[in-house]
Amino acid sequence: TTAPAEAEPVDIEEFCSTVIAADAIASAGPQVDFATATNDEIGAAMEVFGEALIPLLDQLSVASPAEVADAVATIDSAVRESFETGDDPFADPVVLQADHTIDRYMAENCGYEMIMVDAVDYAFEGVPGELPTGTVGFEFDNQGTEVHEMIVMRINDDVDATVEELLQLPEEEAMSMTQYVGAAFAPPGKSDITFIDLVPGRYVMLCFIPVGTVNIGDGPPPEGPPHVMHGMVHAFTVA
């Protein structure tokens, strides 16, 4: 008999960078306003979205470490199915747990600097005012009594306005002056990990969850103001 061929060793560095690239595309989502776009516009945006994301999923499906191969397969299947159904794959707790499994593996094996971010009601604690260039992991720990998120935006280089001034602008105008780069989300007592490729510039992290949100999925969210209006905002620079 012939011994089975040994699997090709996985390039951990390539795996880590591919996950980050796929996560950045997936978390940003299709570049379309579903509320106002036509079916043709939505279809075109979904096609562009798939063309960017699917090749990365293909790469991960054949080159994942054994420790997370099942988790990668779970997410791969759910994301591909979502292109047919339109459902959010990460609404499924099984898929969400698979994502956490991959994040934890990367935190322990990819060699990225990890920043602990403590979320309280209503502030981000423990985040330095300056972070290094390169890929950085953020471990987002919700120590508050409400649901919190960490939306990270990079302020465009040609914008001189302060964070306080940007927050006073209409949402569409403020968004045109910034670029989304990553996010984390956690209910009370839970944590999340995200990895962001930081380039030099000014950044801000914010929480837009409405005040009074203690759970997600139990009907419409409260009508309270977003946490950012209660001071849940942190500016930092990347040197």
C-alpha cells in the first residue's frame, strides 16, 4: 500500500493576512444603500462584493491551519449561502463562534501587537493615544451593562477638523471626511477581537449603539441617543 500524501504546510503569515483582507471586505459590506438603490444597483454592488470576497474565501478554504479548519469551513459555507439568501451569516451563533475561534487563534499565533480595549458605560478605556503602523489586534472587552461596539474610522488626510467638530456635522458630510477601517461588537460581559491594518494618520473609535440597549434581537432598539453623544469616543494617531 502507498502511504497517504502529507498535507502541504500552511503559511501562517499568509493565512493571517488573508483573513484580515477578507474580514475588511466582509465587515464593510457591499457599497450600496439598500434602502434607496434599485434592484439592478443592488445586484451590481453584490457582484463587485463577491468578486472581491470569494477569491479570498477560496484561498482560505485550501490553506487553513488544522486548528481552525472547521471554523473556516463553517464561515465559508455560511457566507456563500448568504449570497443566495441575503441573510446575515453572522446572525447565526454557530458562525459567530467560528469567527471567535479564528480570532483567538490569530491573536495567539499571528504575532500581531494586541491592544486591550475596555468598554464601559460610556467610554473606551485602556487605548493609547498613539499606535504603531502595521496590523494591530484590538481585543474589545465589554465591561459595561449595555451592548457596545467599537467602530474605527480614519480621518482623511486633507481634513483639518477636530473630532468634536466632525461629530457636529450632518452624518453624510462627516462620513465623506472619514474612512471606515474596522469594528468590534460585544454584549455585556462578552468580548470580541478584530485586526486592523493601520497606516499613519488620525483615527477615532466610536460607539453608535443607542443608550439603553442591553440585548440585540429582542425587538427594535431603544430610541435613546447613541453612546457617542455621551462621550463614548476616543481619538488616536498612528505614527
